[in-house]
Amino acid sequence: MRLATIFFLANLCSAQDAETGRWTFRILCAPCHGIHADGGRGPDLTLGTYSAGDQDANLSRVISRGVPGTEMAAYAGRVTDDEIRQLIAYIRSVGHAQTAIEGDVPAGEQIFWNKGGCGQCHRVGTKGNSLGPDLTRVGRQRSIAYLSASVLKPDADATPGYATVTVVTRDGKKIVGVERNFDNFSAQFIDLSGKYYSFLREDVTSMTREPRSPMPSTYGKLLSESELNDLVAYLNSLRGSR
């Protein structure tokens, strides 16, 4: 067989694998990584570089075993080895070089801790508070588009485990906070001052949990466009080293 024919067949197989992988991706992966793999709740996979490693073996391990401490689930037993190979082929097919991010990281860091007041609820490394999600590695875990949308419209996709809990006590007092645990019988949550509450449903007038974020939706007014770009650039820079 001529060498040119071998290359043609190899490329054809790769293209077929990528197309098959695209459909599997849409079913299993798009809810987090976006329909075009350019990110959402999960990282942008079109950048061509990945926090768990850039080799096919690294990607295969992540798909099979998941990533502890993140929302990336393990798919071993749900997909075959061939389907994993096809998923990787699709991810490779949409890769491109990372484009420059608008915004100044040091300026964004200052906004985060000062004007934005983000550290009142969020932690980066050992600094800040744990009322909201830990952002130490958020640049690895979320796409730039998702980070930007989360700042401007935090209720659009609240992080699981951080819903808003509202309790009305028997004496009519209304207490609102961030979920720590909620079930049919009880609720545990922390209010915006950091005070911890625990109630049994039978002891209160009402107890509700809403999939919305306690984070204010006013940053579009509080910050200028350039300041928003700076803040997102800082969030994207958070890779676990701070």
C-alpha cells in the first residue's frame, strides 16, 4: 500500500471517530462543556491544553475516572474504550490556540478584594471566606464565558450546593442564607454575616430552598466594562497556585 494511501485512510478514520465522538459528546458532555466544547460549567476544551495533562492517556483517565473534588464525573462503565477514543478524537478536532484575554490580572485582583467585595463570600487559597464557592482553582474549572456570565447574572446557573435557603420561624422571623444541607426534615445554612443555623421542619412555619445565588446581580452597574474584563481576567488566572 502506498504511503499516501495510508495517510489518507488514517485521516479518514480520525475524521470518522471525531464525528462519532461529537454525538457522544453532545449527549454526555455538552451540558457542562457547551455544545461546541467551548465551555460552560466545565472548562473550555477547545484551547488545546488541559489541567489534567495534554496526552490522550491523560484525557482518557479523566473521562474514565473523573476528577475528584470537581463536578467531572467518572464515565467508566457508561462508555466503552472505543467511545472514549472517539470522544478524544472529537476534542482534538475542535482544539485551537488560546486567544488573548482582555483585562489586567493585577487590576482584577484589586477589584476582587476591594471594590467588588468578592472576598466577603469567596475564598482564594487561604484568604477570604467560605460562604460561597471556593475560587482557588476556578480558572481551571470554568470557561471564560461562564466566569463572565456568573459575575453579571449569578442566578442563571447557581453552583450546586450553594442554593438560597429561606426559613420563617414560628414567631414570623425570616432568615435567609446559603445552603449547607437541605432535605425533607431539616435545613442547615449560613447567613450573609457568617452565622450558622440549623432547623427542623416541624419547628418552623416554612422552609424553602431555591436554586438561585445570594450573590448580587449588580456588578454590571457597579463595575465599568474594563473593570469587569479585569475581574474576569483575574478569575481566569486562578489555577490553584494562590
